[in-house]
Amino acid sequence: MAQYQLRFKLLFCCFTISLLVNMAWLPGYFQNYAPRQTIPSPIEIPSPIKRVGLSSSSTTTDVGAETDLDATHGFSVALTIRMAAVPKLVQRLYCIFIRSSTVFWSPKLGPISLILDKESETDHRFARQLKQQEKVLGLKFDFVYEPLPDTASGWKPQGYQRQLWSSFFMDLFINASVIGVTDTDGVFTTPVTPENIFNGRRLRVLAFTGMRTMHRIGWNRSTLELIGKGMVSNFMAYFPAYVWRDTITNCRNHILKHMNVSNFESAFRKLSSISPVNVIMNYAYHFEHDRYDWHLDFKQTLKGYNAKLPPGVNIKRSETKPDVHVTIHKRYYNKPPDPLLQGYCVAKRYVGTLPTSCLQFQNVTNFQLFEFDNNDGHLIPGTWCSGKGRQRCIRYIEAHYQNVKKYYNLGWYDLDLKRITAVEEVARRENMTCPKIFQLD
């Protein structure tokens, strides 16, 4: 018996030595087949450059370049505009969007991605010129070109319809976890912080809703036909609309299944009045609710508003918590003072000495952070900042600027007015004149 035990021990020792030698010789084998740690991600979509029919600028900025992924919970963000390089839109881009972005949007959040027309040499030339201005503007740009869809021949007007169509396919163009949908006439009114985008690992969503607007324009009907659910709120009441990239994919697939069609063109041409942002964000509310942080406001009691919603839909009190806006829809906002001027001056007050041209704002509470267009929004009776809610909104504004101060001290922003001057100079070289806002000291 002892002899068998000795033989067994010798065999076991030989096997152990052989195993250790092989592990030393073949580390790659064990690495390749070792269990892998899975990092949760909301996206499973390949890079847009690999997709058939799409092309990207050879000078495109890597979405992750110079971004602070720790601040954005590991998710990349792309501030995204769908446009064509026509004079009207280019002027808005420079004089409204870029002029405010250069002081209020940090490249540490992510690049500014422009989706342009692939067949337009004007669009390609515009992208090359804008790319050359990155350093002076302090921004990073990413350019992607969309081919003209085969279905476009019947679109009237083609440019506007193409923009609507593209909004349902941004997930194919943008290689970022989060797409921040905005427009050329969206003016930033404050430095944007990661907390304006994220609440933990959820994306913040703001809305101000008048029930009549949803039904009068026809958006509710088209949303109902496309996703089988009516509108909960009007999500066209804020920019940027931050959406998980795969939410767009999931929404598009849901539409195909719900409408029982084999291609998106069949669904798209059936409807006359479509708001893509409303379709996608209402889809998110109904089907991906827990991935987003909802902040909904309306001009009546919660009980009264819920009574008008589709059966089975019940907005919770926790979904009506106030939150600040970071943009105003400039084309639909003509009230003084200019939101870029007031936004800059109030932000400057929290981080340094006020320029002489800003002294009029030294004691101003920036309630424009609760506005979006000419409608007073969150300031009118029955909404977030009315009545006793006004003091609560002041606390939110103060907390936001304290957060701005933190990121300013980290070097995310410099609030240098010379950047705005640089934008105006670039616009002049392109034969555009931006309205005068600042008088430099």
C-alpha cells in the first residue's frame, strides 16, 4: 500500500512541475482564455467609419481625445448638430452656437460633432476651414458626412426633411456613448458641467410642457403612430437633448416592429408632422425609463396633468424636481438682456473680477437658467420657479455656479473674452457679421 502511495505522490509532483513550466512558457494562452471583466456600456454599435455608405473626415477628432472620462462616468459625449453649410445656418453656427460654446463648452466633455451632406463640396470645404480654427476657438470638432438617402427625391422641402430623417440615424454617425442633440441657434448661457449631463449613470432630461402645444402641432399623433404610445411631455423645450446612442437604435427598431414595416422609409413617409426628439425621448420615457433622470414641469398640478395622460401613464412626484437649463433657443428668444452677455457676466462673478462691461450684473440672479424661449417656461404661474418655488430655484442656480467654480479651478474653462472675439473675426473672414454683444474693457 505504501508503494502505491509513493508512486502517486511522484506522479502528482511530475504533473505539477509540468503544469508550472507550461504556464511559464505560454502566458498568452492563459491570458486569452482567462475570464474577462465585462464593463457595462449602453452601446453595442460599431464605429460609424466602418458602416456602409458613411464616411468620416480624415482629420476627425477622436471622440475620447482630451476628454475626462472620469468626470463623465466612463461614457464619451459628443455635442451633435445636423446641418448643411448654407449661409443662414453657417452664420447661426458661428454667431450663436460657437460664440457661446467657445467659453461655455469644454473639450473635456467631448467634441462638437457636425453631420454634413456627403455630396456637397461646400460642406467639405466648410469642415476643412472650421477644423483649422480649433486651436484659436479652444474647441474640438468632429465631422461626419451623410450620403443623400435614396428616398430623398420626394421630400419637400428637402433640406428640412433630410434633417428630420437624419435625426433617427445619428447612432450610425456618432461614435460616442452619449449624443447631445442641439441646433445652430442654441446659445449656451452658462459653463456646462458633467452634472448638467449626468445624474450618476443616468442622463438628465428636462421638459416644460403645455398639453395644447403637443396636440395642436400634431406631434402627439405622430408619436403615437410611430411608437404606439402618446407623448408624456414636450422634449423640444431644452437643448442639448442628451440621449444614449443605443436608445436611438432601439427606438428605430421598435418603430419598424410596431408599424409592421420592413424599412424606416415606409414609416417616415406615412406621417406629415414629426418631431424626432419627441419621438425618441418619449420612447425613452416609456421603454427605457430607468436609464434617464427625468425633470418634468407643467402649468398645472401633477394630479391634473396625470389625468390628461394616456391610461397607465403616471408621472411621479420625484420626476418633477427642478433643474437648470444651460441653453436658450436664441432664434425664439428676444428678451433683454442678451443671454450670452448675462450668462458670461454672472459666471465671471463667481470665479474672478467682473469686467467693467459686466458691472450691471453684479447682483443679478440668472433666472435665464430656467428659460428656453420667449415663453417664460419655468417662471410662469404654476411652474417650478413661481410663487414659493422661486427661492428653491435660486438655490439650484447658486448650487450650479458653485459647481461651475469647481470646474473653472480645475482648468476646464478660462472664460476668456478673446475667444469670443476670435469667433467674430473668423466669421468676418467668411463674410459674416455677428451682432455686437460685448464691449471689451
